[in-house]
Amino acid sequence: MSQGINATAQTGQTGVSGENGSDEAIAAMEAAFDRAIAIAANVTARRMEGGSALDAARTRLSN
């Protein structure tokens, strides 16, 4: 039951390696993930610092 669909046809730059295609897209995604990881680490560090100060304040109030 053929419907005339060409499964190997590609459109745009998807699947084209090295010619402004997937290599650049992968590099852009890696850079975005690296930035997101750095921001998440910064947020985590600030939360840890703030949480420690809050815990110390609660301890002082309860004593």
C-alpha cells in the first residue's frame, strides 16, 4: 500500500553535518546547556549560603 512517501528525503539543514547544519546546532545547544549549568550552580550556592544563615538565625532564636 504505497502512498508515495519518500522516507529518505530531507528538508532544510537537518542531518547535514559540517555545512552550517547539525554541527553548529549541537555547538549552540552545548553552549546553552553550559550556561544553564553555571547558572544553576550559582543559584544552588546562593541558596546554600542563605539557608545556612537562616538555620543559624533560627538556632539563635530558639536558645
